[in-house]
Amino acid sequence: MATVTPPSLLWSDSLLDPMRQRGDPLADAVVSELFAGGDIAAVNGLMKNLIVNEFPVPENLPAIVRDYLTKTDSLPDWADPALIKAGEQVFWRFGPQLVVILNTYALPYCYVGKNGVQVLALTTRLLTNPTRRILETAQLLVDVMQPGGLTTAQGRGRRDIQKVRLMHAAVRKLAPMAPGWAAQYGLPVNQEDLAGTLMAFSWISLNGLKKLGIAVPETDQEAYLHCWRIVGYLLGIREEMLPKDMTSAEALSMSIARRQFGPCPEGQEMTKALVGMLGNVVPGDLFRHVPPMLIRYFLGEQWAGWLGIAESPWTEMAVAPLRLLGMQASDILNDSKAARALAEKFGHLLIGAIVYIDRGGNRPSFTIPAELRQQWGVNWTS
């Protein structure tokens, strides 16, 4: 009889330690060749084109970039169309809640990683313009998980992933040259940090639904994870770093937390910028205190405290929005029904608001397919 390794032992330090020094050879080779030409202005122009021209890809890209786009556009052999469709249906049903979970659980989960967050802090636009970062992250979520986002050849979801993968390679090239970068952080955007981010979009997000008291069948959870395993593959994450089921995904998430989580100024700065943006983007003051409350609800006292989200009289602050939602005041940090009601309302308000936010420059506005708008009951006019 074959021996089955317990999930908690799959993600040992002996596996994860080397992953902090491993990047993405395919994308790294593309960026290295571009830099070898010595034309930094051309490289900067390429990265700008990839960010600004979200879809389709510009025609005037260097041959090596076009070759990269061809090589990285195929799904893995193990991709299952039925599972992908089932995973899309999870997003179809719970999109507004998942957008809130992204901003108040998944991203803060990443910010508690005291080594991985350093590369985010180095990218100063994440602090100077957090709104742009949040919009781009939310757009990736929508593009990937909308119907056909992964299965449509050269569709928005797959194109987004290709661009993010190439930008990761550029960061790996440039970040070690920045003042203050330390070897203890590992290779920028290394395999462990990539896997942790993937868990934020998959296992952490599903765990957020569970914390809100939303029951998602196990088969649908596995389908949602399957979609994000495909995303990880397309992002250049090594297959041994892609958990095969929810149990293994939880074990990986907790192993990374054990190894990497702790307080640091950079994580607190990123969280402060995130909370400020979320509080300001939704019109009015009624829901201004909901984001830090949800962060503390999802992360728990210790992790939230490491991010500077200290204990605060949120119960009193949440009385007004709870009454608006027809609920009695409660200890919001211990009431999944109250948290769910706030998250659902805040999710609709947040999605409705970010559509109108200008990302700066000539970047396209945040877009959601009409069928998803109708399903979520977010019916705005553009």
C-alpha cells in the first residue's frame, strides 16, 4: 500500500526554503534579454504598453515578447473544462462578497508576510496610488473568473496573467538593485511568495466565505481551487507548489504563515493605504469603518494587530449600517450573520463605486461583463 504524506508535511521548510531563491526561468530569460540590449527606455516602454494597453496586446512588441506570449498561452494538460465552469459559477454566485474578501482578507493576508511585502513596498505606486493597485487586482479577479476568462484563447484572463508574469520578471530584475533591499527577503517575487499570493486568491478567499457563514459545497470549492491552480501554472509557479486539493491548500497557507508572518512597518503602511482607499471610495461615511472591522474579523486579533489594525469600538461604529440593513447591534467581531450582511452591502457599494474611478493615464476603466452585473444586482449606467 502506498504511503500518503500528511498535508502538513508536504510544505516542509526543506521544500519551501529553496523556493525563496527560485523565480520563473521562462519569463526571467525574456526580461534578461531585453535588458541585455542596454535600452532601458525601450524596456520601460514595453512595460508601459503592457500596463496601459490591457487588451489586445500591441502589435509592435519585440519578437522575443511575442514568442513568450505564444509559449505561455496554453492551459496545462490537467485543466478540466467542467471544473473550470463550476469554479466560474462560484464567482458568479458570490462575486460581490469575493471582491470584499479580496480587499479585506486576501490582500491583508499577503501584507502580513514580512519578507514578501518588501517588494510591494518598493513599488512605491502601491503606496502613492493604492486605488490603482486595488482596481488592477480586482480587474484581474474579474477577468480570470468571468465565464470563459481562462478557456477563451487569448482572452482577457489569460492575457492579464501573461502580463503580470512578465512584470513579475521585471521586478525580479530591478528590485535587488534598489537601496535597502536585503538578502533575507529572498529573491523578489519568488516561488514561495507567488504560491502565498495564489493561496490568497483561492483558499483564503473560500475561507472568507466560510467565515461569513456562506456554505459552499466541497466539490465547488475544489473547482474554484482548480481554476486558481491553472492561474498559478500560467503565472510560472512550479507544479510542486500548486496544492492539489483544499486540504493541501490550507496546509500550504498555514505553512507560509508560520514561516513568513510577523509585524513590519511596510505591511502596516500597505494596510493603512488600503484601508484609506476603501474608506474613501464608497460614497458617504456610513460604511467608512467597515473595512478595518472586516480585516480584524477575517485575520483575527494577532495578524490584524501586526498590520496595525488595533482593537477599536467597531461595534458602536457598525450600529448605523447594521440598523440600515435591518439588524440589531451586535458584537460584530463574533457574529458571522452581521459580518455577512455588512460584507454583502459593502461589496455592492464597492463594485458600484470602483467602476467610476479613474486609474490614471489612459488606462481603461474597470469593467465587468453585463451578465455578471445583472447577476449581482449591480446595475449602473456607464
